[in-house]
Amino acid sequence: MPKRVRAAATLFLVSASLAVASPALAERYGLVVGIDAYTAPIPALQGAVNDAKDVAGALQKTGVKELILLTDQQATKPAIMAAWTKLLDEAQAGDTIIFTYAGHGSQEPAPNDPDQPKGYDNTLPLVDYGLKGPAIANRIVDREVDVMLRAAEAKKVFVIFVADACHSGTMYRTVSLGLTYRFVQKPKIDRDELMKFAPPGPPASKKIGEHDAFTFLAGVADDRLVPEIQIAGQSRGALSYSFARALEGAADADHNGATTEQELVAYIRANVLQLTESQQIAQSFPAVSRQIEVIQNDSAKPQPDMQAAIAGAIAATQAAPISLAYRGGEGPATIEGATIVGDETTAELIYDVAKRTVEKRVAGVVAEDVAPEGLAGIVAKWRAIAVLKAAAGQSIVPFEVTSGPRTYSRGEDLVVGLGAATHPYLTVFNLPPNGRVELLYPLRKGERETDQRTTPFVMPFEVKDPPFGAEHLIAILSDAPLDGLQAALSRMTSPNASVDLPVLLKTALSGQSISIGMAGVFTSGGK
């Protein structure tokens, strides 16, 4: 498990106010695209249309002057470009166009383009995209997006562009359970034929820059994959799901009725990490998020009732036990909080009897060297995580592994960092793989009184002792010190102490205004 070795204060997430005026948000327009039914040999997806319908529903619920939803066979390049042109023609200076795409991403060899030193353009393949002849043209190339954004810039129309797709590469960790990914391998297309369908792009001097009136959100960096995950029983993309919730006001951290770009990016990044067990890191541009309003919500909302949120999460968790499957043998017949299933594909957790490991969909191996009697603590830990995720969804703060998302072996160092704090007091505890609870902060003199709003927080660790697997570091920011919670956490040393954590949190956080961050750390004993 990680051991704390020293404390330091350094900047984690940077935000600044740049020379861009906030969009007036007088009117909002939406162009929403989702594609599952690709033409063979491009593999089909399962959740992109779900994403598009969710985003469209959020736009309709929260107000949009005109919405164009294009899914599957509707999502051709002519239809998308015509819809974009229509909305841009109607939009006036100060208006906002929200353009979202859920589907495959890919890359293709770029023409001689000094702005693509790696030699590849990023592309969004559309429903009728193909690898031969005119079907090659049925994709949107990143240089075309530059042209679209430049046209909006000329009209002083603000654009939020969300691309829930990926290009190439691997996930951060090896995942043994079957998942669908939103990428198409770099196509093997004859270069001369490809160049027939290479769209022009703007000169380098006309490229969109960080001071321009747009916000870009992407599922992952160019060399990573976007998985389709299960949310409320549906295949989904974490970015689209998070963006839909942001449109509904979830990203409005100060509850004043307007979401800034800084709030939007912080919420998206934190929520995507949480939904994917720290396997997917959403990207944004400009690289430094700004204090400009980008989403206008209906009205200011009160601080969430955290006790009610946790109580609801506890009830939901009790009503839906964790599904657990055994691989290569038998395990305990009954485990509190779990339903034993025979089909691995329907299981949230899988215990490999021979390897003594526990695996989780998306996250891969989350516990090593697990004896059968240790499964109860692991189930208790993941039930507690479910409650914490539900509570964090009410007011989430970025908390992540700033030294890089990967598996850390025994003897290696790592660092976790907390994003911009909206509350002064901080409590940090760890949920190791086996279900224990470890209070990490505050421990030293003076830490209890430190105002996290003025002192950015990072914490270094060394991976030293078992158990190894998935550690979850929880940060709770509050308006008042949580002495009672900290005292209780320090006593939760038994292997299945997590079973008592949800009720403890409900009691200890009653009446508090808080926000929660969750950093997933993966460790290995190096076997």
C-alpha cells in the first residue's frame, strides 16, 4: 500500500483569466451527433446514440433555441455540415453553439502540414465512412474543425465542442474484461487515393488559439482509448454523460446559476476519472481554463443536502448488491452485500481462485493475494466506494495521481494532487484493496487549521506494503473542521471496516457544506 513519506505544497491545476470576454449566452444552439451503426469493416458501437440522446435531452431541459440531433444513418458528412452552417447562420454575436460528437475516432496520414509534426490528422469517421474510393471522404478531419471554429470566431459566436471519441494507443492498465472502445485503427489507405479526399485547412497563422472564443473537450489524449462503460444499465461514454450533467448544472461549483469554463473543465475531468476508475483522463483546450461563463443554468441552486444524498446512496446500494463471479473454482457461498453469479460478463467483480486476484470491469486487477475469507472486506470497500461516488456527484472536486496514471510497483513513488478548493478544511483517508480505512490527513500539528483554498495540496507516497491493488484516496473539503469524522476514521483498522463507513459519513457530514474528490491509485507487489 502507499505510505506517506513527506508533505509539500505545489500547484496542481492552474486557472487564469485570459483576454476573452464571457459569451453573452443570449441564445444557445445545439448540434448533437451520435453513431453506433458504422458500415463494416468499421466495428459498431453500443453507447454513442445513448450519449447523443442524453446530451440532447439535457439541452432541451435546460433551454436551447434550436437543436439538431443526428444519429446513425442521419449522421452523414453533408447532413452534419449543413446543420452546422444552418445554426451558424442563425446565431448572432454573443450566442453559443454546442457541438457534440459521440462515436469512433481515428487517425490518417496528413498531407504536408507543418502543424502535424507526427504526420497524422485526427479524424471523426461518420456512419458511411469507408477505406476505399469516395467513402474515404465521409469523415471530419481536425483541420476542418479548425475552419468551422474560425468561421464562428468571425461572427463572435462562442463554441463548445465535445468529441467523445479516441484515436489510437492503449488504456493505462491492462483490462481483462471485454470492453468496446471508440477507435478505429489507422486505416491502410493508399496515400495517393487518400490525398484525393484530403480537405483543405487554414494556414498555420490562422489556427485557433487559446485566446479565442471556444472550449474544446475530448475523451482522451491522442494516444489513449475511450471505453464504453455501463452507467445505469446503459452503454455510455463517460465524457458525454458528464457533459450532459454539466448542462443540467452539476458543474456549477459555487451554485450561482452560471458555469465557468474553469468549473466545467474541473467537473468534467473529475467526473470522468471517477466513472472510469481513473482509466480515462478527459482533455481540454485552452490548456489553461478561464474564468468565463460558458453555460448559463436556470437559476442559482442551493448547496446539496449531503446527508440526504448519502442516505439515498446507501439505500440504492443496499437495493443493488455487487455481482461477484468465481473463476476457476468455488468461493464463499454467501457474502454480505454481494450476489454470486455464474456469468463473468455480468459480474462487477471477479475472483480468480487460482491467482487469488480480484478484477473489476474497466479497472482490471483491483486486489492481489486475496484469500477467500478476504472477499467480504473487498465487497464492503466497493459498496462504500459506490456511496462515495454518489455523494461526490453532488459536489465533486478534482483529485488525481499527478505523477501519472499507471500501476505503481513496490518501491516506487507517486504523488496525488487536489484541484482548486472551494472549502477551507480538508480530511483525506485511504480505502486500501482489503476494506480497511486509513486516515492520512490531518495528522500533524497545524494541518487541521490549514486553509486549502490558499494552500494547494499535494501528497507524495511510496508504494511499500501489501495489500496491493486499487487504493482509493478520498478527499473531503468542508466549511468546518471534521474532528469527529477524523477520530472515527483513525479507529477503523479492521480489514472490513469499510462496511461501517457509509453510515459514519451520513452522520458526520450532516449539516455540512462539502465537496469530495476521489483519486484512484493502482499498486502491485511486482509478482
